[in-house]
Amino acid sequence: MITEESARTWRTFIGARLLEKRQNADNGMSDWDYRKQVEAADAELESFLNAIGREDQEAAENEWWGLKNIANEWRTHPEFPEPISDGTMPCPVPNPDTGHPCTKPIHPGWTPSEGHGGGHFWKSPKLIELEEAGVHYDAGSLLAGKPTPYHLPENCAPGCWKWRDR
């Protein structure tokens, strides 16, 4: 997401919105304000490109967020470069080791690059399949990195921790 292409997309979006704002007869901005804001966006992009050239990922990320922060004024604009979550948007970050998807959704009103609160929570596709079938298992054991037995509800016995829910 933090790429040269995305940074240029943010800069183009900002430039178009500033031009619209300048040309708006009701609420226009002065030429001086317009130039200053365009220069600020250009400076963020230039700093981003320089950081990428130096392979300074932290500085590049800061400059990329600088562009996003400038664009935030027009967050509700239909051409905003990132989708805004309604609370059901899946997290786009896969597990770096296994590629499993993060199961936390992006918060309502947030963009995918803003992510979600807390860390990522990755489940394997097999676990997701078993959960959809209603399987009983001890999630605490899994979080501790230990294997855990599991069974389907129709095979439930009095020793199952879910038995008491029957």
C-alpha cells in the first residue's frame, strides 16, 4: 500500500481537490493559499520519493501518511483513493509466514491502510472451515501454541467444555 504509485495517487487527488477549492466561487481560496498548499503536497511527495530512493522505509511511511493526512479533508469525496470501511471490510494484511488472512475487520469509517485496533489475528483456512461447521475446541490451547482436540457438536460428550451450554 505504501508505494510510489499510491503516493502519486494521493498527490494527484490532493491537487484536484485544491484546484476545485480554488475555483469554488462561494468558498474559494486565494492564489497564495493554493500555491502554498500545492507546494506542501509536492514537498511531501518529494520527501517520500527521496526516502524510497534511500531505502528508508520509516521515513517513506511518514511522508506517505503526510499525504494521506492532507487528503483527509476530502475523506467523503467519491474519488477518495481508498475505500472507507462500513465495519465489514476485511483486513488486507496476510500472515507473513503462512499467508493466512487476518480475521479482524477494518473499523467503520477507517481505510485499509489505517487498519484496525490491536494486532492481527490470523486463523488457518482449516480452522475457519471447522468453526463454520460449529466445531468445539479449546481456543486457549491454540493461543498458547498447543495442539487441541476438537469435535463436532453431534459428537459432544459430558467432558466437553461446551456440554454445559446444552
